[in-house]
Amino acid sequence: MSLPFLIIAFVTLFAAAAAMSLRNLVHCSLAFVVAFAGLAALYLNLDAQFVGFAQILVYVGAIAILIVFAILLTRSGDTPNEAVLAPGWFYGIAVSAAVFTLLGWAVLSSSALPKEVSSAPQTTVKNIGEALMNKYVLPLEIIGLLLTAAMIGAVIIALREPGKTKMEAGELKIDKTAPPSSILHPPSSTALTGGHS
Amino acid sequence: MFEKLDQIFVTLKHLVLGYVPEALQPLVSAVLSVTLILSVFPGIFAIVTIFERKGIGRIQNRYGPNRVGIPFTNIRLCGFGQFIPDGIKSLTKEDIVPRAADRVVHFLAPIVMLIPVLLAYAVLPFGRNMTVADFDAGLLFFFAVGGAVEISVFMAGWSSRNKYSLLGAMRAIAQMVSYEIPLILSAVTVVMIVGSLKLVDIVAAQNHYTFGIAHWYVFTPWGFVGCILFFIASLAESNRSPFDLPEAESEIIAGYFTEYSGFKFALFFLGEYLGMFAIIGLGITLFLGGWTSPVSFLTWIPSYVWFVTKMIAIVFVFIWIRATLPRLRMDQLMNLAWKLMLPLALINIVVAGIWHFMGPDWQRWLVCAAIIFGAYLVLGRGLMRHQKLGKRTYRYAE
Amino acid sequence: MLGEQIIKGMAVTARNFFGSYVSKERLTTVQYPEERLVPKENTRQFPFLVYDGDDAEKGLRCVACQICEKECPPQCIYIVKSKDKKPDYKGQPQLYPLTFDIDISVCMSCSICVEVCPFESIKMDTEFELSTDDRFAGLLLHKQDLAKPNSHYHQVHAQDAKDSDAVIAGEKAKAEAKARAAAEKARAEAEAKAKAAAAAAAPAPAAPPPPAA
């Protein structure tokens, strides 16, 4: 356990805890981004460059943005007032701790686990590329096909059917009485209005 | 002698490291490299802001800034001292945080913007033996940290609690996500041909000469298309005109940094320009031979001089484009990315494959050029087909 | 083909860029402190007081009639009349302004004062570089700042100055003619009186001669 590892681990765990316990959802997602970056740093600390950079590229660059957009577009900006912990938090923790203990015991006592720790293989980007293109080319192609199918499906769902008007297609339901959607005012409006009084 | 000049920074660094105890050497080495980057590129930024203002002025038949030279003297230097008062001004201005803003996130956003941008410089080969961190997956590193900029844009836009900021941030993120795809796909061709993600290898692969002309990838059909796609996408990534929707001042004031003032604004400004330089540096490395000279009889000029010269030249082209083209509309922006650049980048990857497997014959030039040109014609016609002016329909206002 | 027009546009901007270095007439900017445009004949900034001759005190045309002070819409003129009199250009004893202040931070350059002045003494100047670091005292112009010679007026508004001179010359000529006529009349009357006195050995005292004016 080197010092860099300790620092990174602390930051990651702290960010993960913050992501769980902060009230404002956007703050949670930003803390989540820090946790992702900490994981990437852990990978880099283990000399796994490719995985580390891919972690940043995919999680920090894409997934985090997706989460943030989802929060902005679906939630109202108000910070919930109820407690962070659900009423039955004690039982939840007890159950999860029990599951963790069971799994840990099962894994550690398993005979499938190699007894001695082998030295880390020297993986370069070239190795990974060759493995992907030779040994694992079929899974790679299948994943590619799957993702393409998913994307085409998404496009078709998003496509407006010709002939149907927007109202019929249910794309747009205008409620004249409802206040405007809070997309443009994501954070709590209490601070805005409360500040002026 | 010229070789010594070429390696002067490397030699100097080794000289300094010789006086440092063994244990501290990695740290001192890193600090020295970072200091050099932190002093050179903001300096270039300062000069480029003047170039930009003067260049756009000349294009619009104005003089541009030509007053401020060396302070406390009458020497004007054609206005190239303008950045000094600009910097002092931004340092001494009041730092305003909106009362309703999310203070912590508002404070962190410019810092989070600058960190990935500066990190991106770590892998760029500025000259022969001049790379701070020569990662195996250098290209991936660059794109990974480049993707992290989006988070800072979101933080700035959201925390300001201002509709213009949030709109700007939304636009910026949509644009960055869309244009990251052609950016990366156009870079993939080079990776395919070189067979490495290491930027030093990519430069080394272009450092050959035939008839005195360098083997830059921009001189091949796929490289030419890749280069143009890359630089168009990098224009969009760095939010520069004509892709400056995220900070369209006529529509949304200044986009995601509307609520920033003083030094935080300057940090955003700096981050934006440094990001542009970094992405231009990557484009140079991938397609324009990095630090190599274009013709063999000019190889005596130091490598870092070539790098900076190429970078400034591309910045000039960016300024030229900024002064020429009006801002795109949102649908035009998306159409360009998804209907022209993405298919063209994909076709370009196929063409690069064909290029690789056809061997060093002259026919491959013909075949590759024909495929690309045909694709461009067809895609271009498809993009222009719907460009008839007519009654405007509003999606959400019927 | 897609992109053709972009190339054309880039060519236009490039031509402008290089053209601005080659031909001077592309650059319409006048670099002000070094280069200046010749002021237009109708340029008007703030009023000044005209004086004739070399001495500002003696030749000041203003007679402190206070018409301009009363007419000034923003009331930026402040005049204190003198107690004594001094002869004006016609030789008539007239009052003169002890104080004549114009607050040009208030003045709106309407030139009503110029129009109402019956003595051709207040005119509009073309001086515009009046910035100062003292916004109260620096912008309050006193008599000695406002008084400028007739030659200055000729310099800034040649035609108007000529017209103004003509008016003054006319007035002067009229006054002189009147004075001459009066003198003539007085002389004639005196002669007539003398004649009458001669004719009537003991005439009654005649009515006093009419005033000269």
C-alpha cells in the first residue's frame, strides 16, 4: 500500500460517499465523476494505461454527461427536504453487510482461486489490440452489431412518424396551466426567491 | 551546431537534473517540463489574442489594436503590448458571483476546465525528444482528458443559475459530444496506418523524405480528408466560429461563462485558447508531421520551431475562418456532424484500409482519391438538397 | 458542390486582409490624435466670447445685457454686470461683464445664445478637446477662457465671421452716420440759432438742442 494508492483510494471513497449522501442531485453526480476519475487513477497506478484512459473517456466524458443530462431533463430542480437516509437504513446496511460477508467468504474459500498471486502480465496497448483483433474478434464484432442495432432502434423510436401530427403522436403535451418546465432553472428556486425577501 | 540548438532544452534539463539528488530527479524533471509548458503556451496565447484582433481587423479593413507597446515608453510595437493591460485588467476586476449561484461549483468550474486542457499537453511531442509523458496510449490519453472538459462546461453553466449559462452549456456539450466522433474517427486512420497510439511513433512514421518532400499524412488522399475533418471538428471542439453557438453573444450573451468575471473569466478564456492550441498540436502531430520539416533541406531548423510555426499557421487559418463564416444554426451544426462528417470519416477509415492493403503502387492514389471524391460529392449533395428557404416551422410553438 | 462558396468567401476575406496592407484607401479609420479630419464648416461645439483688437478686456464685445443668460435653456450662463462703463466699438459707454461663466458640463450646444445676442459677441467654437480631470472647476469656463480674438473666429468659421464683421461694420457706419448727421444737425441748428440770434437782436432762449443720438 503505497502513498499514492492511499491518497487515490481515500479520494475515491470520499467522493463515492459524497455521491451517496449529498442532497443536491447534480452535486451527487459531480461527486460521482470524481469517483470515476479516482478509479481511473487507480487503474493508472496499476500500470493499466489503456483501461485507465478508457475509464476517463467513457465514464467521465460520456456516462457522467449522460447522468447529468438525465437529471436536468427529468427532475425538477428542487432539492428534496426529506432525510438522506431512508427510514429502514439500518436493515439495509445489515442486509448488504451480510451479503458482502457471505460473498467474501465464498470467494476467499473457493478452490478455483489460484493460491499464489502471479506477477502482473506486461500488457501494452499493442497486446490489447492484437487480442481484440485475433482471439476476441468475434465477441468484438457481436458487441459492435448489438450496439449498432441498439442505436438504430433508438433512432427509430426518436423518429417522428410521417403523417401524424405532433399532438397525436403524443410527443408534445402542452399544459397551459402548468408552470414552465424547470429545465432552465435546475437548482432550487427557493434560494432565488428567498434571497430577495 | 544546429543539432545542439535543436536539443537545447533537453540538454539544459539534463544539466539541471545533474545537480539534483537521485531521489528528487523525477519530480524536478516533471516540474521543469511543466514550467516550460506553462510559460510558453500562455505566452503564445497572449500573442495570438493580438494576432486575432489585428487579423480580423485587417480583414474588416480596420487597423485593430495598434497603440499599446512597451509600458512607460512611447514604443508601440504595432500594438503587441496590448495583452499586458488586458491581463492586468482581468486580474484587477471585481470577481462577481451571482447571489443565487452554487458557490463551490461556480468556483471550481474554471479550474476543472484548465486542468484537463493542460494535461493534454503532456503527450504532445513538441520537438525531437521533447515529450513530457510518452504514453503508449498517448492518443487515447489526449481524447480522454479532452472529454473531461465537458464536465467543466456543464459545471459553469449549471452553477451560474442563469438561463443563458445553462443554454450555452447545453449547446456546448451537445456540440462537443457530436464533434468528438468525427474527431476521433479521423484520427483513427492515422493509428491504423502507423499501428501505434504513441504520438512519438506517429511523428517518427512521417519523418521520411521522398524527392525532398516529407511523408506527411496530409499528402495522401485519406490523410488529406482526415486532416480537414479533424480541423473542422477541432474548430467545433474549441467552440470557435463558425461553431461558436455555445457562446453566441447575439443570442445567449456569452454562453456558459456569462456569469463569470475578472480572473475566472480570464481562466475560461485561457482554457479555451489552450484547448485550441492543444488540439491543433494534436492535428499537426497526426497529419502535418509534428515537429518535422516539410522539405528535407530545411531539417536544420530546430524541431520545436517547426512545431510552433505550424501551430501558429493553423491558428491563422482558424482566425481567417472566424472572420469569414457566419455562425451555423443548431440544425445545420448537427447536420454537418452527423450527415457529412461522420459518414465521410467512416468512409475514410475504409479508404485508409484500402490504402494499407494495396501496397506502394501508384494505383492506390487513384482508387483512394476516387472513392473519397465520389463520397464527398454524394454526401455534399445530400446535405445541400434540403437547403431551400421556406416557411419556418417551430417545433414547440404551434 | 459543397464548400465552393466557402472557398469564395475565404478568397474575399483574404483579399481584404492583404489589400488593407497595400492600399491606404481601404482603411477608413482616422487615427485620431495623430490624424484629424478637417472640421466641417458647420461644426459647433461650445460658445465663446469674441473680442476685437488685442486686449481681451478692452475689446470684448459683450455688454452684459444678459439676454443670453435669460434665454439659455439649461441656464448654464452666469453674468455679473459691471458697475462702471467703458466705451464699446462705437465709442458709446457700455456696461461690461465682470463675470461671464459658462458651465460646459451643462451647456447643450444649442447656440440659442448666439442667435439672441444683439451685439455679435457670443459665437460658437469648434474646440472639442475639453476633457479634464476636474469635472467641476475644469468644466466651468470663465471670462478669460471664453474670450477669444476675432481672428480666431475668422479661423474657425470664416464665412460667419465675415458676415458678423459686416454687421458690425454696418452698425458702426450707421452709428457714425447718425453721429455725423446729428453733428450736422446740431451744427445747422447752432448756425440757425446764431443766425436767428443775429437776426433778432434779443432772442428768447431757444429750446435745448435734441440729444445726439
